[in-house]
Amino acid sequence: MRATRALLVNRIGRVRREALTVKDLESQAYLFKAALSELRTEITMYMRNESAAMRTACSALRREVDALDGRMKEDIANLKHEIQMELDSRKNEAKNDLKQMDIEVEEILNKSLVSLGEHRTLVEEVKWDNMRKSVGATASPVCRYVNVLLIILLD
């Protein structure tokens, strides 16, 4: 029994020496809670900083998108204006081409009318010449006959 008791005392002493006391455990728990609280605070600050950085980046991106949107709208407006000017220019060119064609058609028509008038004049001139010649040809025997009659009568 004494040996058992000595072993028990020996082992209890060893447990007391090697084992942690309640104070040690409370101290370790306090240190653990303090470290945990510090870690929470650190994580919270890190998250806040990251949130602020993301908000700043997001705001910068929004400003950039707005600027790009404005430039894009301006470029689209310029393109619309250029297209409208090109379209108007093409319409004017087409109108000018049509006017030029009308002028050319009028010129051809006028030349044709002048040429037709000249041909009519030539035809009329030929008619009068033919009539003069036919009257002269017809009148020439009549004139000879009248001349012969006059000569006979006067003699």
C-alpha cells in the first residue's frame, strides 16, 4: 500500500508539475480571446480598406465608362452628321446630273429643231425653185407664142 501510495503521490506530483493549472488555462484562454479579438479587428480593418479600395476603383471605372459613353455619343453624332452631309451632297450631285442631262437634251432638241427648220427651208426653197422653173418652162413656150402673135399682129 505504501508503494501504491508512493506511486500515487509521485504521479500526482508529476501531474501537478506537468499539467496546467486553472490560472494557466484562464490565462491561455484570455490570451486566445485577445488574439482572436485582435484578429477580428485586423480582418475588419482589412475588409474596410478593401471595400474602400473597391469602391474607389468602381467609382473610377464608372467615371471612365461615363467619359467613354460621352465620347461614343459624340462620335456617333459626328458620324450621323457626316453621313447626312454625304447623303445631301450625293442628292445634290444627282440633281445636278439630272439638270445637266436636261440641258443636254434641250440642246439636242434645239439643234434638231434648228436643223429641221433649215431642212424645211431648203425643201421650201427647192419647191419654189421647181415652181419657178416649171412656170418658166411653161411660160417660155407661151411667151414665144405671144411673141410670135405680136410679131404677126404688128406686121
